[in-house]
Amino acid sequence: MYHDVHELNFSKIKTYLECPLLYKYKYMDGRKEGLVPASSLGVSIHRALEEYHRNSNDPSELLAYYDDCWLGAGYKSAGEQMEYYLKGQKMLERYAEREYERKTSVDSTEREFIFQEGKWTLRGKIDRIDKHPDGSWEVIDYKTGDDIDFDAQITDSLQLGIYAVGAQRAWNLKKGKASFYFTAFDKVVSAPFESFDAKAIVDKFIEVGEKIEAELFEPDLTHCQQCAFRNRCAQSACPDPEPDGPDFSGNNPA
Ligand code: SF4
């Protein structure tokens, strides 16, 4: 598997911070995490919103895009699939209601940024970029999960931070904000670009990049309980005794 050690993105950094060994499994050995219901629903919703914003301005069509984009992988039964389908439907019904009142124009979706910092290439893909009537910009990341810590400071988010930095450095967007759109809660939380500490964010990426470059892949056992590899990892602190763990089929289109 090709692995460019000097190319960094948020998913890589997040994985390394969760467990360096997990990073090695995913990005150097090419092992697949597989889909579980929450991640499969996330793929369906992201796909539906991308297609909707690319092709339609009519919120009444959003659920039809959801049906077209629905991904049935990662569920253990038809009943579980239906349960998650209905969850997603509820999220998108509320999303469509907001669409009728939206004052911004959607400039682009799934847009990639890339910029250099010395020998490091930092890149990312942003779900949606809006332009406001006053000329300012908003970069938006959809969060479809329901395990959100709303007490966390949004300006501490490495993900939103690198998006704010990327929008400014790669696209030269001067004025704007970065937002998480929590679809399960119908809630948007934003912070202006300048409220993120750009230097600290880039430094953090590079600090992790240097550890990857040095091939420091010590396991972090505090993450095992949530890890998709807990049944297949020799270092796992908590192999799951249940036979029906996450779907490791490798059928992950994301
Ligand atoms: S099971 Fe534990 S040690 Fe193994 S990759 Fe996952 S988090 Fe790391």
C-alpha cells in the first residue's frame, strides 16, 4: 500500500492520536475498519446531501436523494437497517426544513484543500462551503453521530481548526467561519476563522507527522474498547467476546 509519510489530513491525525498502532494498521498495512451502523448511516447522509446540493434547490427532493444514496452495508439485520434508515430520515426532514429558510448560497460540496508547510502537505475535504449575503464564507462539516460533547470548545477542535486554516491558506478566504452541523440534533455550532490558533493547529499536525515519520507505533490501550480492530489486534486490551462484533467485511466505500 502506498503511504506518503509527509501527507497529513485530519483522519490520519485523529487515528494516530487514538492509537499509533491503529494508524499503522489502517494507513501503512492497508487494513480496513469495515462499516458499523453509525458509520454506514453517516456515509448515506453525506452522499445524499452532496447529491442534493449539487443537483437540486428543492428541499422537497432531499428524501428522494436519501433513498437513491442509501447504503445497506454494515447492518446486522433488516430491522437494524430500518431503525437507522428512519433515524437518518428524521435528520434529513429537519435539514430540509432549514433549507427553506437558508439565506446563504451553497458554493461547493466535498471540496478539497491542500497547502504546504515545509516538507509537509496538509489536505482535507470539506462537506459544504457557503457564501453569505455579506460576502463572508462558511465551511461546514456534517456530524451525523449522536455521541456529541456539546461542552467541548469548538475552537479546540483540530478538525474544524484545520478546515479554517485550509480555507484561508489554500483558497484565500479572508472572512468567514467554520461550523459543525450536528444533523442528529438539528444544531449548528460555529466559530470565526480567526478564533482558531492556526499556528498551534499546524504545529500539532506536524508533531504527529514527525512521530509517524519516526515510525513510533506504540499501542494506546485506552482506545481498545472503541476500536474496530479490538478482535483482530494482538495487543488489544479488550477483545470482544461477542461473536457479532462490527462488520469487518472491508466493504467500506467511504
Ligand atoms: S485494539 Fe487497542 S492496541 Fe490494537 S489497534 Fe485498537 S486501540 Fe490500538
